[in-house]
Amino acid sequence: MNYKIAIDGPSSSGKSTVAKLLAKKLSFVYVDTGAMYRAMGLYFIINKISCDDEGNIEKSLQDINIDIKYVNGEQQIYLNSENVTDLIRTDLVSKYASVSSAYLKVREKLVAIQRELGQKNNVIMDGRDIGTVVLPDATLKIYLTASQEERVERRYKELKQKDSSILKEDVEGGMIERDYRDTHRENSPLKKAEDAIVVDTTKLSIEEVVDVILKLFIEKRGNYNEKIK
Ligand code: DC
């Protein structure tokens, strides 16, 4: 039996930063599921398939291979054997990932890979449907959140490093649209699992968030081990 930590939440709530640090501390495998939807989105962009063209997206799924590998503990994402880790953090890819991830067939394909990773390893996995759909039996489920203002600020700072001409209002507009889509879609929308614990990161440092989740995990692990004795 292995341990599974599920972290869900809206964009820029701090999921991946925190999950990466926790994975290091616990020597768990970190799985960034958003990167998988992003790699798919990149495929649609490269192959000129519109992100809302469900029919062609479904047809193309047989031609798409998404793989995860780990180099020095860092997740690398492969699209048809090409490492695309550095190509998936653009606004266009964010939009393609958010729109195309609403389709059931896209989700089925990626959820299968995610569940397999969760069966084989001690994992910490982040995304939108990890606690609700991918790992419903997770040892610990966290719903990470922060005020919209704080999340926009974080994302703006991150994007500004790559593109100094970026405008905060554009970042805000894109984020509101994406979060609305991710929470209102029919298939596996972002929502707090009933048994998830909400952690609001607005006023907390990264280290403080890691600390809170670590304590929660140690507590859960104790209860869990007691149960299976
Ligand atoms: O976590 P992220 O921002 O990199 O994710 C990009 C998009 O992928 C997000 O807008 C919605 C989708 N996604 C999803 O539907 N389910 C997940 N488990 C992870 C991401």
C-alpha cells in the first residue's frame, strides 16, 4: 500500500510550488497533471486543431502519446517522445489546456496514466480533479486556495519575468475565464472533495503552507496506519 496526497485548487493557488517541495521532503513522486493537459493542448496548437473542435480532438487522441519521466527528481513531460517541458507555460497553451480538458475522452486518457502512477508510487499529485476523481482514496486531500487578487499578482509576476510587456489586466482576464471554465464544465469540474481540507495560502509564505500540509499528512498517516494494523 502506498501513500497518496491529492492537491486541487484554482490556478496560481500555489499547488505546484508547494507539491514539489513536499515531494522532496517526503521523497514522494510529484505528478503535475496540469502539465499533461498542457502537452495535449500543445499538440492541438502544433497540428492546427482548434481547442473547441471536440470531434477532431477525439480523432487525434490515438496519435498522441504523453509520457512523464523524472530527471534529478524533476518531472519532464514528453509529447510523442519529445521533451516539451519548457514549451507548455504560455498563455495560449493555458487556454488550449483549459478548453480541451473539458472533453471526456481527453480526460479518460490522462486519468488512466495518472491513476497508474498513483498505484505504483508514493505520490503527491496536483490538479483539479485529483481528490474527487483520480485518487478518491488519497491518504490526504488538500484544496488549496488564495484570494483572486493574490493569485493574479503571483501569475503576473511569473509571466512578467518572461515577457515584460505583459499587462496585469490581461493576466486577470485570462485567469478569471480559465477558472470559470474549469469550475463549470460538465466533466470533473474543479471542486473541493468532501473530505478535502481547505488551506488558504493568501497570507502564508510557501514554507508555511508546506509546513501546514506536512503536519496534516503526518497526522493522517498515523491514523491510516492505525486503521490498517
Ligand atoms: O494546473 P495547470 O494550470 O497547469 O492546468 C492547466 C489546465 O489543465 C487547467 O486550466 C485545467 C486543466 N486541468 C484539468 O482539467 N485537470 C487537472 N487535473 C489538471 C489540469
